[in-house]
Amino acid sequence: MSMVTEFNRYAIFKTGGKQYQGIEGKTVAVEKLDGELGDVVEFSEVLFRKTGSEAYEIGQPTLQGAVKASIVRQMKGPKLIIFHFKRRKKSRVKKGHRQPITVIRIESIGA
């Protein structure tokens, strides 16, 4: 028995070179955006929108209407280790990196 949740209203939008699924009321971690906590941001590159159980729109390439979201948190992602090693050359370099991310809450998906 699988637990599949089907959402009737959601949108696929693009920001920071990546595509995200936005569901009203849910939070999404995206690439770093400029802004403070509580600021409202709009994503105009909407690729797909589902507005009902059988009603959906597909962009050619994008749709009219924006996805509106508010900034919940500015933070850094998990630490990634970059390790370069060259055998028999006494060469090894270990670096760490934490990508800055912005957590947003989807307010509306437009219409």
C-alpha cells in the first residue's frame, strides 16, 4: 500500500536555473534570493500550472501570472566536502562549501 498524495493546485516555476514545484502553503528551499524575512517575491517564469483535478495549463515556454511567495529564512545548506587527490604525487586538497539558500513559503500560484 503506497501513500500517494495528490495536490489539486500547484505550479512548476523556474528560479536560479532550477525548476521547483510550488504548492500553496508549503515551503521550498531555493537558490539564494535577495531580500529580508517577510519580503514578498514573485516568480514570473511559470512553466506548468494545475488548477483543478483535471484542469492544467502548460507554458509555451511560460505562462502569464506569477507565483507569489514570502521569504521565511535565509540560511546555508549542508556542508559539502570537495576532496582532490592525485596518487603518487603527494597531492591532496580538502575543501568545504556551504551553498547559501533561501526558504520561501508559497502564498499563491496565480491564475
